[in-house]
Amino acid sequence: MSTTKSEFLDELKARGYIHQVTDEAGLDKLARSGRMTGYIGFDCTAPSLHVGNLLGIMMLRKLQQAGHKPIVLIGGGTTKVGDPSGKDESRKLLTDAEIAANIGGIESVFGKFVSFGQSGSDALMVNNADWLDELNYIDFLRDYGRHFSVNRMLSYDLVKLRLEREQPLSFIEFNYMVLQAYDFVELYRRFGCRLQMGGSDQWGNIVNGIELGRRTDGVELFGLTTALLTTASGAKMGKTASGAVWLNPDMLSPLRLLAILAEHRGRRCRPLPQAVHRSAARLRSIGLASLQGAELNEAKKVLATEATALLHGREAADRAEGTGARDLRAGNVV
């Protein structure tokens, strides 16, 4: 039985979103005390988001549906550095023009899930280049760098992995965690944002931001993560060119997206059905975990159709569902 009382956390629990939370009781109290502001950051390393981002986008949607204010943080600044989380080699550094083009490609997705505006629970889209590009490096090191322990940073899995494999971790990547932590503090100062959400691979970065906010502003901030979507092998579903499941229809057709989600082999996309189904009560009545064989395959198709409808519209999803089996057999899906 859930111990939380807020609509937001109850809904996330019912759908199996929550993997980690820094202070569940404190966050639950904050969510019940009035309108809460929370954010998720999205770096601009490709011209489309991928299916692994869907859980985060859906958490922003659920935040708004519960009467709270979501912020979509576009990483126009941090993309210039590159997030080393989950990577065993350095990311390619992008030019300003490439980053701008990628931002143009990913912005349109969010409007399908949250409503933007300037009041109440309307969502905001903010670019961290607005403040990161203006930082004075020496002042920043003096004011914020002193709050980060190199000893602690060396203990993070992403750093240890690189060192154990004798693979380089550049100084610019090492600074990423400092910049992401600063984002949280800046969003608190500008918008009163007290919650950062993300995938479980961002836990260390989120905790850094919470600690930085406590040290610099004396504020209690909160963090919440969801499990990562994984391939059948257990690897994170990300932007790897050979296997990325893109959200933009010009990079992956609705028909192909539905087919991939319906396939759902092994652990692939495991948390996604609970996240996208319209009714948590209906999801519980389906009893997805107990289904086997043909019943399980049918449930996967229904849930895959719902996910496709959220992204591309009901008409496109129904059309993909109706023609998918025939086209897949004929090898016409691209």
C-alpha cells in the first residue's frame, strides 16, 4: 500500500515510474502544499529525441496533470561539454550550428505531451545556454567549484569505468557534473524549481545539484529518477546510431515505431507500457505481469498503439496498427 498522499507521486507509483527518490516524504509534502515546479534536462546531441526519453517526457506530463509546473530544460549549453554518464568514450563535440539544428529538431515533440504558456501550471521551455554562456570562468570556479570534492567525483561509476579501462575522461567532461548541478540552482533561483527528474543514470548529477543548492542557497531540493529503458541485452536504449528508436517521424516511421514497441522482447522497453497507458486503474486490471503467450502479445500491441498515438496522433497509430502486420511480412516497414 502506498504511503504517499499526493496525486503526483501516487500516479507515478501506480505506473511503476519511480526508481529512486531523495526524500519521498519531503517531496510528497511539497507536492501537497501547492503548485510545485519540476524539470528534466535534455541535451541536444541528435536531431531527434529517442524512445528512452519517453519516460522523462511522460513524467513532465504527469507533473502537469497533477496541477504542477513542468520545465523542459534544453541543454544548449551543456551539449557543448557532453554528458559522460553511461559512456565509455568521449562524446564528439558539436559546433554551435549543429546544436542549434538539433534543438530545432527536438523542440516540437514536447508540445504533444505538455501545454506551454506563461501562467499557472503551463510548461516552460528554457535553454541553459542562457546562463552558462554568460559565466565568468574564474568567478564560477571560486563561487561553485569549491563545493565539489574531487575525491567524491572520482568515486562515481562513470569515472571509475573510464579509469579502469584506461580510457580518457577529458577535463571538459569532468566539468559536466558541475554545470548540471548549477542548472538546478539556477532554475530554483529563476523559477522556484525544487524538483529534478531524470533517468537512473543521472542520479549522481541530481544529487550534486541538491547538495549545491543546500550549500549555496540553503534550500531543500528534491530528486526523482525512473528506470532506464533497456534493450534485450540490458543496455540503455539511447542514441547509438545502429539501434536508436527515434521519436521524430522523419527519422523513424510511426509504423516502425509501433512494431518495435509491440515486439518488446526480453527487457526491451520494459517500463514503457505502464508509463503510457491512459488509465492506471485499467493498467492494474489488465494484470500485465501475469499475462502469458498470446494474451501478453495482444496487450503489448495495445500499449504500443497508445504510445504511438501519443507521439504521432490517433489516426497515424490506428493506421500503423491496421497495416503493420501485412507490411512487416512484406518487408515494407522503414
